[in-house]
Amino acid sequence: MALSSIFKLRTSATPALLELLKNTTLGTNGAMYRHLDTSTRILEADQPLFLSMERNDKVIGNVTFCQRGTAWYIRYFAFHSLAQAGSKKKKEDKGNSFLKRELNQFFDEVFEGKHSDEKVESMYAYIDPRNDRSKWMSENFGFKVVSHLVTQSFSRISPKKSDRLVKMNDWKEIQSLVECNYSLHAYYFTTHAEKPPFYGLKNEAGELIATCRVTRVNWEIVRLPGKMGGLLTKVIPYIPFLNKLIKPKHHTFLVPEIVTAKDNNPKLIQELFSAVLAEEKQTLMLWWIDQQDTIYLASKDQISWGLFHKIVGAPAVDVVERVSPSSSRKTTGPVFVTAYDMV
């Protein structure tokens, strides 16, 4: 049975699709934000497949998949209004029923091998557990929670420089460290992580003792997490110190990934993060990491994360997965996170 003619399958993004994604506000009950880098991020997608719902030359919905061999990552899931009330209302409207039927059919076809040369064993995504639309997607398409990430902020009004900081452009300089720390993680994937810039700390012997890659990100923050999040977003521009960390209309920050430190030493991570902020002339990082990752467990209670962390904490992100009926795959954490998938 073929998909309805309202659905189009493409390997490149159309202007209409880009317009939908640029205007999509993410989040519902907690933080709400809009990506300002979508025009460039979408060009960086690895092996993308765009399943769009179109009417009258307009894209009214889209699911973007990054095809990563036997695992497909769901990069975007954006629909104008069809799924917005799903988890709050027990009763589904006709739009929701139609969407569920068509997308479930497509997911089944993927696992049957109709849309790729390689056998697909699973699909996965990251969702905000407080986001009604994301929960609706997860609950109605057979996705199960298999792990949890944390959104760990690191902020400094005046970040401290380090004479030990080095900037690198060669993936091979850090490859062995990354593989040692992450290659056994679920969904390990380095296509994006291999792209510079990389930062590290070197000791007197010239040994790399801490490393990371960073991505510069631009968001518009509609509201922050918490009961006072909406009000706080409006008054931040007038609050000393805080207005140096957060600029709601155009908020720029760094996202570290493939973070390593000798013996998972939290002092090295703190020195590295602060020095990178100073070098990049920024004040805030958001680090997405599996909450069971050994490097995070060693550092979460040992690092002074800064003012932003005191305000928003470390919000959780669910890792959800749908496995092919013919696969015996059982995902156990920790899960590997690449910055591209979060921004």
C-alpha cells in the first residue's frame, strides 16, 4: 500500500521545507526556543531523507531522517498543528489518525528494506520528556525510552584562560582518545565529530590530557524552563551578570562533544571548558551527555558549573528507539551524542 499522495520523499530540502523548519518553535511546557542556524545545519545533514507532508505548494509537516547504516536518526519532526494536542487529549482527531497511519506505514516500509540498500535495524531520536508533541510522537509510533541524557550547562562571566590550551584541526590527533572513551557506546558515529575545531590541554611533556570538539550555536529563546521561565526571559536583559550569559533574541553558546580527560579528572574538564570559552569569547556551554557516561558521573558533583546551572539545573532528555521486528538489538546505555543532533 503506497503512501498518500500528500507525502513527498526527497533527498534534499526544498525552500518550502526550510521555511517550515526555520519557523518551528521547539518545546511546549519547559524551555521554548527556535534554531537560528537551520539554513546551514540542514546542508550538513548526513545522508538525509526528507519525508514531507505537502499541500498547495506548502510543506505542512516533515520528518527528516539521517541514514546511518543500520540505524536511522530522526533529526527533525515538525508538523504545523496535527500532533500538538496528542498526549493531553485521550481522543484523537482525524488529522492525528491519518498522520499516525501514514507514518507507521512508512516506518514499517523502512524496516522491510523498501527505502535503503542496507538493512535498517533501528530508528532513534532525542526528545524532551516535558514536550507534549515529542511524547505524542514517541508514544504513537512505537518508540521506547532506552536511555537518558542531561543538558549540562557550564557558564562563566569571565572565563579563565589556560596556557595549556591548544587548538587542533586534525582528527587523527584525538581519534585514539575518542575511540577509547566512546567507541563502545550505543549509536557511536563520528561523521560530524571528526570535523574541526578541536581543543585540548597539553601537559609539560606535550601529552594531551583533555580534549573536546565545539560547535557554535545560535538560538532565539522564547522562554526558559521553570514556572517563571516566561517572565525571566523578558527581564533578563535588565539583570546584571545574567544578561551577559543569556541574550534571548539571539543567544549564542558553545556545545562541546567527544569530551575526554585523563582519568576522567573533573579539574581538567573545568580548566578545558573555561579556557575554550575564553578563547571563543563566549560565556556559556551546553553539554549533552548520557547521564550514565563515566566522564559525567565523575564530574557532575565535582565541577562548579556556574550561574546558568543554578537557574535551570540539568534538564533531562529521553533517548527513544524503535527496533525492527526482525532485529534482536537491545540498546543499553550509555548512548553516544554528537552535537549536530542536538542543535
